[in-house]
Amino acid sequence: MGKKLASAMLNGEIEVTIIDQNASLLEHLVGHIDVLTVHASGTDVAVLEELNIASYDLTIAVTGNDDTNVLISSLAKKLGCKRTVARIRNPEYSKQLPENTLVIHGQGIDMTINPMNITASNILKYIRGGKVVSVSLLLDGQAEVTEIIASEKLEILNKPLKKLNLPKSIIIGAIVHGSEVIIPNGDSKIHAGDRFVVFSLLSEVPALEKFFKLKDGR
């Protein structure tokens, strides 16, 4: 994963450093991608300080261990790195506490990535078919954000949103009409070719599919 991330960043002309304890992996990277490789643990404070991690814009922790990723992100942040991202598989880390904060808040993590949610989102996009551009899961899978391209056969076209009688838990958050981004109100309409973003609770997905079906029933 580190190699793929580094390759993608290098395409964007971003300087990359890879820290890994696996010497053979680092040897494989040399000559394949133009990165600085460091044979060490990402939790080694002395190594992070020697690299001057405070000068880095971003640290991404993608080891196979959630606790290690949290620790790496926390150390990098405390040592001055501007932003941190951690791969987290355990859903318990993403649960909300009574104070409406996440378990990992305060640990120096700006963003978490859950591979299971990404996989589920891609599967949902595939099975929805049609003009669905993307599906993202929120709140540990309890809600969805769906981006849709409005087909000319969509039943809701050219109708004020307030007349669609959408359930309260389904919200059209944005409409992109040409080069214009619209934050819709009740009088806004969706036209053929528009892109629009829908927020919905998972319990309302059947209703979501009903409202955004095509004129032929699909």
C-alpha cells in the first residue's frame, strides 16, 4: 500500500519518504520509485526528529496494526507534522462517545480511512448501476452520501424539490449545473445532465431508490 500511495503522490509531483521496518521491501522500492526510504519504525521518535517531521505536510500510517497507526499519527502530529491520516479497521475507534466525539479524537489524527467502508462503497456503486458516480458510507455505515448524474429519464427532473415529498432523512445537499455549484432550496430543480449529491440514512435507502428511479421503472 505504501508503494501504491507513493507512486500516486509522485505523479502529483509530491516528495515522498517511506519508513518501514521491512528491509527487503525497501530494497525492492529502490530503483522502482523515486522516494527516500528509511529502515526504521514509524514509532521511533528519534527517527522522526532526524527526518524533521515538522517540515512535512502529511503523514500517512498504513501498517497492518490499528494501534500502531494511531501511535504513528499521534507522534507525527505532536512533533509538528501538519496533517495525519491513519488506516483504521476496528469500527470501535470510529464510535462516538457521549460527548459526540470519536474515540480517537485528541490522538492527533486528522482523518481515518477504513478499507471495509471503501470496499462496501465500491460494491454499492456497482450494484446501483445507472448514473451513480460514487457512494460513500458515513457514521460507521449508518448513512450514505451518493453522487448521481441526472439521466434525462429521471422522474424527478424539472420539479421543485419541495414538491418531491422527500423524507426528512434524505437531503439533496448540492446540485452542479454546468460550472455552477448550487446549494439547493425548496424551489431548486434538477435538470438532465446535472450532478447532485444526496445524503441519506441507511434506513431510508429503499425510499431513496424509489425517488430516483427512471421513467421506465428502473
